[in-house]
Amino acid sequence: MSTSVTAPAPAPAPAEQPRPRGGVPWAHLLRLLAIVLGVVVVLIPVYVLLITSFKGPGDASSARAWALPQDWTFSNWAVAWEALAPSIGRSMQIVVPSTIVSAMLGCMNGFVLSRWRFPGADIVFTLILFGMFLPYQAVMIPLMQMLLAVGVPNGVASLILLHVVFGIPITTLIFRNYFESVPHELIESSTMDGAGMLRTFWHIALPLAIPGFVVVLIWQFTNAWNDFLFAVFFSSPANGPVTLALNNLANGALLANYGVSMAGAVLASLPTLLVYILLSKYFLAGLMQGSVKG
């Protein structure tokens, strides 16, 4: 009886590895070069700003704008701080309450317009958003006449009121989009448990809106701090914010020393820079969370 032996099956050929596409490395390199170029373009003014702030009167000139200081001096920073310190304090008095109040009003508006629908809600929302498209230059004279008529004094009080009012449209828009992304079941469950609108807002919606608050606080703080138009019309160097004082400092320092105005510009920009550095990781997350409905 013969026994047949079956030959082993040949091993499968190894799968051919896909060859890298020739255009991918070059595309990656071009993207990297574009990013580096963008960073360099952004940092060049910062470099000139910083090195000029440490130059003396004879060293700070357009001919030596790119060169390092011959003699490093900190006197420019002392002069700039002495000139800007009072106005920085007034800016804090303006920016902090106006940012918090406009954020709270925008949060309440956004919650009502997104969850508690009422007849004409879309019309009200459209009218609120209309304030975002008003050119501020066109309403300066009516605003001034209105504030004078109601007796609001120029300076800190009038600027707080203006930043709160003109901040409501953008804060309402951000919070409305944010609350649209919150699951409806959370709000409906509190309603089924007997909670009213205020209790639902305070105990459910407000804790959920923390990422939205981060976005609004950064946005409003930056806009109010950097405002110059309202400061020119509704304040004076004696009671105005840091932007107005910086403008006066630069107009006087440019004739004698560029370094003082550059040091003042750095000091005036530090608060917004610190706010963004501390809250930047929450800023993008809050924007993304409010841009997609859950």
C-alpha cells in the first residue's frame, strides 16, 4: 500500500509595503517653513520693541533699530511705569467689572434664547446681534448726548457702562451657541423635577457654562483693555484708561526717547498677555465645545 506525501504549501509572499509618496515630505517641509516664517514675521516687531525699550536716548534711533543696546538701561521702564501706573489702575477698575457684568448678562440671555423659547425670540436675538454691526464712530455723538442727559460722569463710570452695553451682543451670541451644544436632557430633567427657570440656570446651566465663560472673559477683557475710541470721547488723561495715557506718553517720548514709549507699550500689553497665557488652554476648548451641537 503506497503512502502519498503532500508537499507543503509555499509560504505566502510578504505583502508589499506601500511606497511613500514623493510629495508628502516636501509638503510637510513647506508647511513647516510656512509656520516658521509666520512666527518670525510675528516676532520681529516684538524683538524691536523689547530691545528698544532698553536703549538710551542716543542709542534708540531708526539707524540702530535692529542692533542690541550699546548700554542696557532700565530707566525707560521706570519712567514709563511712573507715567502709566495710575492709568493701569483705572483700566483695571473699568475692565474687571465690565467684563464680569457683560459675561453674566450674555450668559443669561444665551440661556433664555436657546432653552426657553418664547414668541419673537428669534427677532429679539436678531436685534441683539444688530449691535455687533453698528459702527462705533457713527454713534459717538448720540452716546455722548445720552450720557450727559442721564448724568453719567466721564471716566471710569461711563466706560464701564459702554463696555457692558456693547459687549452684550457678542457674549449673547457665544453663550447661545454654547447652550445649544448642551444636551437637552439635562435641562428637561431639572424641569421635570420642578425647578423653575432661575433655579435651572443657577444650578444646572451656570456650572456647565464655565468653558463659555473662559472664552467670553478673554474676549471681553482684551477688547475693553485695548479700547481707545471710547477712551478718547468719554474720558481725559486724568481719568482715562491706559490706552489714552500710552498715546500721550508716546507723543511726548518720541521727540526725546523711543525707549520710553516702547517700554510703556510692553507694560500696557502685559495684562492681556498674562490673561491669555493663563487661560489659553481653555479658550480653544470653549470655542470648539460651543461650535458643535451635542
